[in-house]
Amino acid sequence: MLPTAHIVACPHCNAVNRVPADGLRKGPKCGQCKQPLFDGHPVTLTDANFGDVVGRGTLPVVVDFWAPWCGPCQSMAPHFERAASALEPEVRLAKLNTEEHSKTSLRLRIRSIPTMILFRNGEEVARQVGAMDSRAISNWVKAALANE
């Protein structure tokens, strides 16, 4: 059975919003800060907001764990950006800098970067290590969700 509404954390203020399933593509705005809930770009995650964005929402979330010094991470960044515009609003894409937010990285046992983890309802569904282009990212996400 398909959900009638989704719980979506605002990427700007972290407020939790209830969005009708048929309203995801209608440009929903946050009830608290009035900013768009989706803008086609990955959400920036921190140790502080990781639980709100990944754990409280009902949309699948793909997190790219990266670092500024990582060459493959830098080369994958524009592809991850393009994948965000292609997959939103059905899937939220987010990035977490492992250098600045090591607590979450350690808890999730990130050992190599870039690493992408697909979460649904706060639980890890799939993990992919290594850089990918935007088409491969989209295909990986869709296949992982189809296999759930």
C-alpha cells in the first residue's frame, strides 16, 4: 500500500513536515520557515541534523560520505548533484563531510570514501563504495529500492 503522506525534514531549519504523497511534485514548502523542501540539490548533513533528515523522514535518503581532500569524492560531486535533481522528490540526496562530522561517520563505520548509503525509515538498505557517475548513482538507487 502506498503512503498517503510523507514525513520530510526541512533542509533549511530541520522542521519535520507532513506532505501529501500527491503533493511531493507540487513544490511543497516548510510549514515553519516557508523555504522549499526540495530544490534539486543535496542536503548538507551534520552530526546534529543527521537524525532529523535520515531518521525522522519517510522518504528514502542517499547519503554521500566524502571529504574535501578526496579526489574521487571531488570528481563524483557534480554527478551526485545531477542525481539529486533527477531523483528528488521521491528520494532525498544528502552529503556528509567526514572530516567535519566524524561522529556519524564512525558510528556508521565509514572506512573508505566516497561511500554512499541508502536509508529508508532511518535504516540502512544498501551501501556503495567508490565514485560513480550520475546515471550509475540513479540506477543503483532505483535497483536497491526495487530489491527491498
